[in-house]
Amino acid sequence: MVSAPADPEEPASSQVTEAEKAKRRAERFGIAVVPPSGSAGPAPEDKERLKKRAERFGLPPPIETEEELEKKKKRAARFGLPAPVIKSEEEEKRLARAQRFQAASAGVTGTTEEVKAKLKARAERFGMPLAK
């Protein structure tokens, strides 16, 4: 005798993907679904969990030193993973880019009379009609 699945909406077990299994398990046990990620280092939720665990067992909270960060960068490069992002480095890059583009845009701005004179000279040089 062949029996149908208990839930008609539920596909056969051979058709269920690993992600669906993980989702069902998370729902069954009341935990958050954590998708697999390719980034190095624990997720922000894991860091909080590790801090709470350290407090519970009387351990010092985990602190990443510069040496550990360098090790993580080398390991990521060796295995072709994206390098871990360090906030200070990212902020430095962001500020440098902002300064670079502010300097570039500063050369474009000027009084409207100067801009109009430049446009008129260019139009005359290339034989273009003047826009009014």
C-alpha cells in the first residue's frame, strides 16, 4: 500500500533542498534561520552570543588584535575569500574618496559669467552654435 505525504503541500523528501530543511528545523526549534555566508569571521549576532557566553562563564570578552586581523586577511587571500572589513580602513578609504571628488568638483564650479565665457569660447573654437 502506497501512502501519500501527511501534508499535501509538502513535497517528497527527495525534492526538499537543504535550505528548506534548515528553515523547517529552525521553525520547529524556534531559532533564527542562518543562511550560509562566505565572509570570514563570525556574524554580528554570533559576536553578541559569544560575548554573552563569555560573561556567563566568567571569561574575558573576545578581543581581536591587529595581529589576529592580519592573520585573517592573509588566510582570506590564501583561500580566495573576501578580506574581512575593518571599520577604520573603510572609513579612511571613504574620506580619501570624498576629498578626491570634492577637489575634482571644485575645479568645475565658478561664477556663472566665467562658465558662460568658457562655453562661448569652446563653441567658437569648434564651430558650434551658441546655446541661449
